[in-house]
Amino acid sequence: MKRADEIQKPEGKLGVLIPGLGGAVSTTFLAGVEAVRNGLALPVGSLAQMGTVRLGKRFEYRIPRIRDLVPLADLGDLVFGGWDIFRENCFEAASQAKVLEKEHLEGVRPFLEKVSPWPAVFDREYVKNLSGPNVKSEKGHRRLVDALRQEIEAFRKENDLARCVMIWCGSTEAYLTPSEVHGSLTAFEEGLDRDDPAISPSMLYAYAALTSGVPYVNGAPNLTVDIPALEELAEKNGLPIAGKDLKTGQTLMKTILAPGLKARMLGLTGWYSTNLLGNRDGLVLDDKDSFKTKEESKLSALQTILQPEVYPELYEEFHHKVSINYYPPRGDQKEGWDCIDIFGWLGYPMQIRVDFLCRDSILAAPLVLDLVLFTDLALRAGMHGIQEWLSFYFKSPHCAPNLYAEHDLFIQLMKLKNTLRYLMGEEQITHLGLDYYYPL
């Protein structure tokens, strides 16, 4: 791992490769980046662009913006490409997604119209509620991977790119548990040769990226790079991987509220969560197999944050229920409703109600930007394999197999900022503070 002046400078153009280029998240991300580049908007929600990091002692008042502390790629150097099962260019796709108002889209229309998706790798067995005409004609895993690799290389050459990052913004795939073909790189490559059905489209994208020198970030709850085979490939090729499932909406609220309940030693008897969602993501999740994948991701946070095995009197038997309801009139304006039953002093019950009327893609777009920029930083800093320091952005953080994932948003943020401090040769911040009052 390189530090401070040893980190490769972010010179040249950075390619951003997106499976799911025509989706609501991707087109909102592209439109937003272009609006920021043209001075039409602020990058609200982006820690990398608007966040700060404290350095040194509090009386020093050294609080630079993150983008001024660490060498991040300039937004003007980002170049976009990707795949989708629908043929519409990104302006047409964004108009259909109806996340952004017409007046906002018109300001970036010429840019969005120039970005059109390449034919996608698609298997209806993994996403049952969608079908589209823009699908690759090649048959078999190996031929599909070769086609993806050729497109990655052509994208590099045509745009004179210095580096690339791939981030999955496609649909949630059907629930999949690890099997023998996922257990090692050798087994996985043998599975490619025999078209093993347990190798999903997202795994084909990840394999193509990692064998093309491109880091891979998983923005969905799919089983993808969190398998030994692709972890091994990332380590072998010296590439960062990160995931999974962008932390937006309801789970964001859980990872804010649950640490507060535990910090005050308040008990929990139940947490009921329901979602109304009407965009393409909602349609995909209306299938039970895709919903199972999302459900597992959304359920994991509370168990890890509250640690019922450590605090059985408070959290051993809490009931946790998650439902997602496809409701087309809502479009991308999702409603996440939570009923939280807690108890306090002497066991007296209390209740919390949260009704988060959010815009899913508006919350997700800045996360995509940060993950692209920070993953590129990791690449240039020689950080390979699992990037747990990016767990701040995910519902199901990818970590080493001998660890439990950290879900507490505030611990995740401290981990991220301390990583940046470490990379830049700055002192770690523990927030002890006793040295301000006592000789230590």
C-alpha cells in the first residue's frame, strides 16, 4: 500500500463502466455529474465532494475538504460507458425514469444523448420481471466474457483512458447461495467453460472487469465478488473490490437510529419495515426470488449493530420484518415506513414511527460518485482485494471471511476518515480528548 506522495496522481481520464446504464440510478448519477461539472448544481450527498475531515488537535482547526486532502480524480475527467437491456440513450432513459424534472434534464440533454448502452449480458432466470431487446447474441459464459472484455478495451482506446472502475447499477438478481463453483478461482474458471448456471450475469461482468485490470464495485445485493473465487482473482491481479447494495432510504435510517438505541441501552422488541416503490427496481423486486436477495441485505444490519448475543436482555428476541410493495404510482419516490417498538427504564414500552418519503435514485447517485472516486483512489494507492473501509456506503458490507461486517454508520464513517488520514500520513483521531485536560 502506498501513502501520501507515493500514491499515483489522478492524471488522465477515468472511465466509469456501468452495467445497468439506462436505469434510474445510473441516469440520475450521470445527469448530476454533468450538472455539477457545468456549475448548474452542487454535489449534495457526496462525502467525497462536500465532506470534510478533521486533522490533528481540535485547537488547530485543520478541517480540509476531503477532496483537498486526498488526490481524487477530477469530475471533468470522468467518461461514462456501460450496458443495458434497453436501447434508449441516457436522456431518453432518464426521461422515462421520471426522477429528474424536465427543466433539469434539458440542461444536460446534449451530454446524456451522446451516451447509449451497449448490448447487455442478461439471463431471465436471474431477473424474471424484466426483458429487453438490447441483449448480447453470444452464447456461453466464455464468449460473453470475451465480448465484455473487448468492449472494455475498445472503450479505453476510443476515449484515451488512463484507468477504469466498474460499478454495478443493474437490477437485483435472484437469490443465490455460494456453491462449489464459487469456492476457488480454478473452480470458477472451470465453471465458465461448462456454462455453470450458478455463475450469474453480474459475476460475468465482475470476472471480465477483474481480468481487464478494472476494479469492481457491487451496488446491488447480488452475490457477486463476495465469493472466494473472485476475491482470489482481485488479490491475484492487485485490484480493489467493494460491495454490496447501496445504503439508501430505509436502511440508512436503521443504521442511524439503531446505534442510538444501543448507545443509550434502550431495548427493542420489534422493528417492522415496509416500502412502497414504483420504479423499475420495484418491478424487479416484485418477484419473490429477487426480493429474497434484497430482504437478506436489509435484514442484516440490525442483528450486527445491536449484538443480541452480547446484550440478550435488550435484544435477544426482537422481531424484525421487512416487506417491499410494488406500487407503480409512486415511481422513484419511495416511502419507507418503520414501526419500532422499544422499551426503557423498568421495562416500560415506547414506540417510534418513521415515515421516510425519499427519492431512491437521488440518495443513490452521490454514493455511486463517491464509490467511483474512492475505488480509483484505492487502485492508485495499491490497495487490493476487499475494501472494507468503504462499508459506509453499503447495506451488506463486504469484509474478510473471519470478521463480522460493521453496520454502524458512525463507526463506518470513522473507519473511512481514518483510512484517508492514514493514506495521507496524518494522525488517527480517537476522540479520547483527555490530553486537553490532563497530562498523559
